[in-house]
Amino acid sequence: MAFPIYIKAAGSKKISVAKEIKEVNRLRLRFELGMARKINSLLSKVAREAAQAYSSGVSISLATRDLEKEFGAIFNAQYTSVINAFAGRVMRDRKQEPDFFALIQRYQRQQGTRDIVAVSETTRRSIAKAIDIGEADGLGVAATSKLIVQRTSGAIGRSRAATIARTETHAAASYATEESTRSLNLPNQ
């Protein structure tokens, strides 16, 4: 079976597969970069606050108590934007009104909540591990605080933020495309 050069769209309109792939990749990358910047910023903030809490002898849990809420704000804004964009691409030129709100709500319940909690817990574990390493190596308060920042933000944080953003963007985009395609009884995209 040969790979098609064009696919049918609404009516007699044809869409170039190569152009469609290029556009989808451009959109995903734009969404990924925006989310990665926000996550990296949050990781840096949390690392500074955790290091400050450790230096002050305050419980680290105070510095990380709002992680789910803060990650949730970033993730849910991302889900809304990505699902609107990708479901909108499928629905474009068709005579049905999409129910983006229902798609977004369903995705947040099915996937989002679990991912937000997982990312928050991983961040907490990273901070705790830095403290454990610092104390086991006898680094002292200042060096351990610095280790918290290094292991939570910086190059590690940027890499982690990019991975999270890529994963969440692609998952939400795939979900939006699949669900909107299914709702229109179209062949797989």
C-alpha cells in the first residue's frame, strides 16, 4: 500500500500529507516550548524556596505544599490550548460544532490529574534525595542547599521541563485528534 500524497478533507478539498505533517509538528513544537518555559520557571522557583527552607531549618513540605496547584495551572492551560488547537484542526471545514469544553474536562479527569500528581511527587522526591545525599556526604547546610537547586533546576530542570512538556503536549494533541476524529466517524488521522 502506497503512502498517499493527499488526503481527503471536507467536500472535494484535498490536503497535502507533507504539509499537514509539517504544520502539526510546528504547532506541537510551539506548544512544547511555551510549556517547557513555564515548567522550568516553576522548578527554579521551587528549588530556590526549598533551598531557602532547608537553610532556615524550616520543613521542605512548606516550600512544596502548592506544587499540585501550580503544576495544575500550567498543565490545565496547556491542555485547553492544545485540545482546542488540535480538535479544531480536525473539525475545521466541517459542519459540526465541536464541544471542546467536554473534551478538555474528560482529558483532565482521565489523564491530567494523574500526571500533575506524578510530576509534583517526582519533584518532591528530587528535593528529598538532594537533602539525603547532602546529609550523607556531610556537605553542610549551604552546600546541601546548593545541591537542592542543582538537582531540581538548572540543566536538569530544563531537560526535565522539556521532557514533561513534550510528553503532555503530544498526549493532549493525540487525544484531541483521536476523539474529534472519532466523533465525526472519520478514518484514523
